Amino acid sequence: MLFQKYVNPQYYENLRRFKYSGQNLSILYNWILGDMAQWVVDQLPKTVAPNLITITGFCNLLTAFALIFILNPMFDQDLPQWASLYIAWTIFVYQTLDNADGKQARRTKQSTALGMLMDHGSDCTATWIAGLLYINAFKITFTPFNMLTAIGVSFLGFYFGVYCQQHTGVFQLGVINGVDEGLPILQLFFLITAVMSSQFWLNQIQITNTLSIQYNTVLLVITISASIVTIIQFCYPVFKKMNWNVLTILKSLSLPITLMITFISLTYLSPTNVLSKWFHIYVLTIGLQWSKMINLWQLAIITKETFNQFSFTWAFTLGSIMLNLISQFLTSDGLCYFDEVKMIFLLLAFSFLSYLHCVTSIVYELCDILDIYAFSIKYPQ
């Protein structure tokens, strides 16, 4: 069979009855960004499907991602200043359309489970794509601290949003959050880069006679602080609901724990220090599997099925990396049994195909169950 079935027939009715519950308390969204998105929606005809807005914004961001791989495939050169300007524009367009799709769905009475899944599925992937754009443009070196920080920021922020949604039933963004406030700040940083060049971020602030700090380190501190605030906002109601039981909390966090263990192991155990040169390829490979898992998790929330935090493809990808790292202790030359670079490119192909198959299967299946079209309106209202 070309497409895989992900929804058990007994949960079809839950899929049809699903109503999204979300709350955005952001000051910037409620005062500015929401009105901007509404203006965009007001210019669109009612025949435009909400999912078409979602995918347009996401594909727009993908063009920036493709651009950096064309201009700087090894992440070791400065980006042209015009490229930074283009990236700022794509993030702005992505955020605006991401805010507009839900408004168009309510306007056309086309709110569906597929719409929420496509919206949040795109957001999940966009977060780690934005992380790679950030690293490339702002001259963030591949040190252990920087790499692990990038993983934490890029992968965990959105994860904990879904985590909160699963346990409280509401996807809530705080008064100041990494999406509505974070993305405009990121756009500002890219605009500064477009004017001053990437080298600007290597300038130093002299704190004392013996202590100085680079501008890009200041960026990291700002990013880490914002991410911590966002994660705390998501986690507090969930941990409180779990009565702060450490074992229960850890069990519920199996997915991010395995993610961080894998990257920590790669950082400190790789005999060739592979991440120092190929960090972005590892992020891309594991990111695709991560996005697949978050999509399946979202689907389980919608259908009220039990979510298994370990799929075959997730376990195979991370397991292959870990077993290869362990193999260095069994070889005579102290190197991994399989070349780490060749392996990650093979796993990248596997991740891309499995992610693509998962997404297309879910879209096809939900369109069939809900009797809708993915990117056009089947029954206008």
C-alpha cells in the first residue's frame, strides 16, 4: 500500500468532532501581529483554503533554508548581506501567514483537525529550521555549549507547547513568548546582519580589562533566556498537575531525553568530533524524525489515542547513531565501525523519505475521513 494508515477506525468520530482550543496572551500579537494577519485575511477571497495559506508560508521559509545551503553549505562562510535581508523577509511572511491561516479558517468555517495538524506540524519544523538560520547568519561556532544550546532552543520550545496541550487540553502562548515576541526579535537581528554583515556579531564588548564578550554571545544569552521563560510557562501547569512527581515527569519526557542524550553523546564521544563540521546535517537528519514524531503526537491528541513516544524510524535513526558511537570501543583503531559522515547522509535520506511518507499519508487519510480537500475548499459555506 502506498499510504500508511495512522488512525484506528474506532477514533474516526473523535477526528470529526475535534475542536481546537488555544489561547494567545501575547502583548505583541494582541496589539499588532493579530491585526496584521487580519488585514491579510481581509484581502483574500473566501475561496482560498486555510491550509493553502499555511503551506505557502512554510514553503516561503523553506526557500531561505535552501538558500543558506546553496550559499554556505558547510556553515563556515559569511552570508551575503542581501541573503540576511531575504531571510528576515521570509520569517516575517511565515509568521504573518501562520497567524492568518486560523483566521481564514474561522472566516470560511473550514476549521478542521487537518488544519491544526498542518499548522502545528509546519511550526515544529520551522523552529529547528530557524535555529539553523540563526547559527549560519550570526557566526555561532560549533562549540559543545553552543551546539547543545541550539538543540535545546530549536527543538524543545515547541515540544513543550504540545506537551502542555496534551496534558491541559489547551495550546497557550504566554504574555511574552518565543513565537510572537521571539520571531520579530530574530527578524531584527537578521536586519542588523543585512546592514552590518555577519562579521558584526564577532565584535566584542569589553566588560573589564580582562573580560570581553562577543555580540553573538549576547544573542545566545537573550535566546536562552527567552526559551527558558517560554518553557517554564508551558511546563508549570503540567508539572503542577503531576503533583511535581519526578518519576512521572521524567517518564512523560522520554522523547526529549533521548534527543538530548544522542546529541550529548555525539558531542563528547565522537572520535572524529563529527559535529564540529557536520552539526547542521545531524540537526537536519534528526530534525526530520523529530517533526515526524511531533506530527504523530499531535494526531494522537486529536484522536485521543495513546501516543507511543518511540516509533521504529525514531528508534532506528537514533539507535544507529548510538550503536555506531559505541562501536569505537570495539575497533582496533578507535574509530567508529561505520564512517560517521557517510552514515549521517544515509540516515538523512532515510529520514527525509520516512518524514515525507508520514506527512503525505496523514494528509491523504484525514482528507478521506473528513471528506475534505487539503488545499482547496470542497464545500464552501
